[in-house]
Amino acid sequence: MNAAAVESLTSQQARKELKYLVSEIARHNELYHGQDAPEISDGDFDAMKRRKHAIETHFPFLATAAVATDKVGAAPRREFAKINHARPMLSLDNCFTGEDVGDFVDRIRKFLNLSDDVELDFTAEPKIDGLSMSLRYENGRLVSGATRGDGEIGEDVTANIRTIADIPATLPRHLNIPAVLEVRGEVYMSKAEFYRINAELEAAGKEQKANPRNTAAGSLRQLDPSVTAKRKLNFFAYAWGEVSEMPADTQEGMIEFFRACGFKVNPYTRRVSANDLLTLYERVGEDRASLEYDIDGVVYKVNRIDLQERLGFKSTTPRWATAHKYPAERATTVLESIDIQVGRTGALSPVARVTPVNVGGVMVSNITLHNEDYIAGFDAKGVPIRGGKDLRIGDTITIYRAGDVIPQVGDVILEKRPATAEKYRFPTKCPVCDSEAIRGVDKDGKQLSVRRCTGDLVCSNQALETLTHVVAKDCLDIDGLGEKQITYFFNDVDLPVRNVADIFTLPDRDAALGSILKTRPGYKETSVAKLFAAIEARKVIALDRAIFAMGIRQVGSSTSKAIAKHFETWAAVKSAFERIAEGDPEAIADLTQINDLGDAVADAVRSFFSQAGNRAIIEQFTRLVTIKDAVKASSNSPVSGLTIVFTGSFERMSRDEAKAMGERLGAKVAGSVSKKTHIVIAGKDAGGKLAQAKDLGIRTLDEAQWFELIGG
Ligand code: IVH
């Protein structure tokens, strides 16, 4: 991050940044705990929290506004039954440096008023990157398992945790087990299991998981326990909740007791004196990459439980424990090339090919570079990243993986940049089909960070995606031609279907080849006849479905309906689309004001019809089918065929209802006043549009006059 020093912030700036941090921390917290889908690394998240803390320390009068971010985790999901934790499940404070650890020990000594000659023992153990779990045993039997949830109320995942081999269903009788015993610890997934699942997903062509932690969380939160059972999860015991009679008086003793009960406890767990905390931290750190599971730090806990009780808790963290975090795992490598991949939606995604390097136990050779702004050194908001340094082929870069297995670029080492390295030029043509690749704008007119291929129909990477929409129920809806069959024809050499026009030429092409389809596996004479009859039946098609079937991005079912209703005939739609492709502002305005469709639709139409390849396919498609005009609205109403504008607020109807009423009566209801407007109906507090109407000499009506006119 390239943030200004906290000391140099004005209180105004500090307030603004704090507000931003609070909302971002809450958002990332929900993504991580609530949705198991983090967007940033743990390291970045911690950095955000540290920054927030630093601002609060420097500007104490701002601190109260931010309390909400101290809450742990996210509220429980709705689908699971809830379990009230008998004792709250807490979080841990973090230490990042040896100095922080020294402060932690000093704070404890001071709080307990210990003189220098009194020994203070701790336990130290790895901080497992999984999810915390509270297991409740009553009379030695497992009765429930609950996630942390928001710390007070968790999710009841009892059925799921019963499938985890490391969690005993009953505890050995001879051990004098307390009547109530809540064992707490971490459910986690080994790296090996994570890779196995990802390999399976990859083979099935599905999206891979980001990291073991989130995969574990997702597996545990399955509503169907048989799904959980298919994924191997593990458990380490390290803490407790309600316990009717304590079986030991030290942390170490409790861990020993858990081990005797049959739980797995982490083999690195040690009792250490305050002076040896860092030694253990370093030793575990050396082994970190080769461990079978992800860890992100070492947890230190005061060993004596009576001292833990005296020390007690702050709002959500104990005073007697802390997590000493490891920095994200980093490595240095060379950016050898940048490949551009084209996704099924046409997005051009840059991927860095780097000299293979080991980052914390994982070999990395590809790294996502997100988009062209990212390569140029800016984030989605235009804020510099890596201090604004761009990425060039030949650059030496640091890469890191924090909680995530997905590696990221950390920094560019400018001193090592070869003199010949040039600024990377992001392609403006699609590497698959050579069509123009452009950056659109969002509905506020802001340029999008993603560049997309405009060859919607001719680009093989996008064509299949488009076709699956085209054959769906709300579009062509051809019996016997669903996603599975269209994928089959898409890849077929003899009878390829690569675009909407190909669907309608399929019967003739099959006949020309001597009716080969009926000899194919899965097809018989009757099923082929049925399929071709179904295709034939769609050769007469409603205007809205025809527009939808063209596969223009942003133009789905409801947008197509609105466009069809507005233009009524294919000839009118076609001429409007062609004018939009030429950039005719009037045609663009005419389209965007239909139901407030917006610039994104106009943009998509423009880019689609600017491509000769797309135009040729639409030309062919519209010759093959007969497109029915949209049903004409009633023509005997007094406003039929007129363009009307509603403005202000009405008493007898909402604006939406007014609009629907106008359309039902055959009027074109526009969103803004122009020379083409016939009537402006002004409700209460009508402002600019009414004034404009008066200026242009357009007929204006109030609400009562409107109802009088239409006889309502
Ligand atoms: S002790 C009252 N020990 O870290 C203290 N937590 O940031 C309770 N964690 O919610 C936590 N390994 O999910 C403790 N050896 C360990 C841990 C550990 C992982 C997790 C746990 C906790 C979170 C706190």
C-alpha cells in the first residue's frame, strides 16, 4: 500500500479514510466468514486492520465510530439451525514483530503485577488456517458441533462434523470425563486434499477453489452431510468452552487431556518460557512450507489457567493469548511473458508466465494479472498500486501467497529492470478471433477495467456461451436442442452449429450430407425428425425472441421485449441498430430511454453491429426466419402512437403504473422531453421537464386532465 503517514493526515482525511476502512473491513469480513469467498489476502486484510488501528490511536476522538469492525466473523447463515455458545467463541489479537511479542508479555506481567523473579510460562502452537469449531460432549457423547458464527451464535453442523474421522463420537469411559465438556479447535483441510479436489474440479471443467481454508468451510457448510463426507476434513483440539469440572489446571494439561481422549493435538505444541517464544516461532516458520496444512502464525497462551482467568478478556479477545503472525510467503522471479486468455464472456484476462519458483511450498509459474490497469499499476478505482509501478516483460518481481494459494504480484524490483524492457501494450484485438477488443462503460459512464472482445458471434470462445442462452426456454426454446446438444453440435465437424443461423440451416445441411445425424449415437430416425420439426416450428418467431436470439451482450429477455414493443417491426429495429452502430446520437438516445435501458445496452448494440462478422450472421438469420411484428397496442385510444412523458409525482398512480398505463394505451412513454414529445403529464413537484415542455410549446396535462383524456 502506498498510503500517507498517519501523522500527516488531517482529521478530515482521517475521518474519511477510517470510514472507508470500516466499511471495507466489514465487507471483507463478510466475504471471508459469511461467503467463504475472500477477495484479498489475509496479509492485506491485516494491513487494513493495522492501518485502522493506527488511525484510531492517532485520532482517538474518531475511534468510537468504528466499533462494529471489532466483531468477529459474520452472522450465521440462515439455512442452518443456530446454537448459542455456552461461552462466547473469541478471536485473538495479533503480533507482527518480536517487539509486539515483548509488549504482549510486558502487558501481562504488569496486569498481574508480577515481580521480575516470578516465572511466566506460555504454550506455543501453530495457528491453523481453518475454521474454529465447538464440540459439545454430554456424559462422554458428542451431542453437537457448532461453527463460530458471530462468536455468540453459531451454526449447527452436528451432522457434518460426525463425518470427520478426527472427531470422536464418544470419549473413553475410564478417563473421568466431565459431564459437560466443550472441546474447541480447528477444522481444516490438508493441502493434499485441497489439490485432489481442485484436480477433480479442473478435470470436470469447473472453477477451482482458492485455498484449503475456504474449501474446508464450504465442505463443512453443506446442507447434505454426505457431501461433507466425500471431502476429507481434519481437526486439531486446542481450547475449550463450557466444562463442568476442569480436568487440568494448565493449558498444557488440557491439551494432554484432549490427546488422551483421542483428539488430535498439534505436534508442535510446546510449553515455553517467555524468553523462548520467538525461538519456537522461528522453528515452526522454517517448517511452515513443508507442513501438510496451512498455518498463518503461532499462538501464545499463558499456561496457568488461574492466571488466564485473572487476566480475562477485552471485548472480543483474551488478554492471555495472542497470535504471532507470519508474513505472507514471498519469492522473487522473472516475468517472462504475458498471455491473454479470452473467457467465455469475451473478457481478455492477462496471465503472467513467470520462471517457476517455489512460494511457501507451492510451485508457481502462472499468475493472474487481472486487467490492463493492474499491469499499468492502478487498481479498479484508479488508485496507484505497487507505488504506481507498471509491469514489464523481463521485470524481476516479488510474488506472494498469503492465506490464498492463488499467488499475487507483490512488487517490481526496478533496479533489476532490463534497459530494453518496454511498457506493456495491452492488445486491442482479440487474440482468438482478431475482432476489436474494447473497454465499455458502466451505467454511470465510468470506463470498465475489463477489455472485451467484440466478436460476440464469430469468436469461438464466446459463441458457445451465447448459443446456450439462445436455445434456452425463454429464447428459441427448441425441443431436443438444449445446452448438452448445442455443445455437441458446436464441436461437431460435419454438422457444426456455431451461431444462431446455423441452427436453422441444420436440417438442410444434414440432408445434403445424406442424413448422417440419424446414424449418430443418441439419435434415431424419429428423434432427428422431431428435432427438425421443432426447428421448423421456430422459423416463425416473435420479434422479441428474435432480438434475444441474436446474442447481443446486455440484451436479454426483458430488454428484448422492451425493444420489440418500442419498435414493433424488425425493419425498425434493424435500422435503429444500424444507426446506433454508426454512433448516431439520436438513435442512441431513442434506445436508452426505452424503460431507461441505459448506456450499457446502447454500447453493447453499437459494438455488436460494428462487427461485420456479427452483421453477416444476423443478416443470414433474419433471412432464414420470419419475424412477427410485435403486437400493436390498441389503436383506438386517444394517446395511441403519441410520445408522452410523465413527470413529478401523482396521487392515483405510481410513476411505474403511469408508464404501464400509457404503454397499454399505445403511447410511447419516454423518459425525457424532446421535440418529438406530444404530451407531458405533470404531477406534483414537476420541475425541469414541465418547464422544457412549456418552452417547446408541448401540450401539458395535470393528473386530472390525463384521466379525463383517457376516460379513466
Ligand atoms: S485459540 C480464546 N489456538 O484463530 C482463544 N486459535 O484469530 C481462542 N486458531 O478463532 C483461540 N489455531 O479459529 C487458538 N492454536 C490455535 C489456533 C486458533 C487457529 C484460530 C481460531 C480462532 C482464530 C483467532
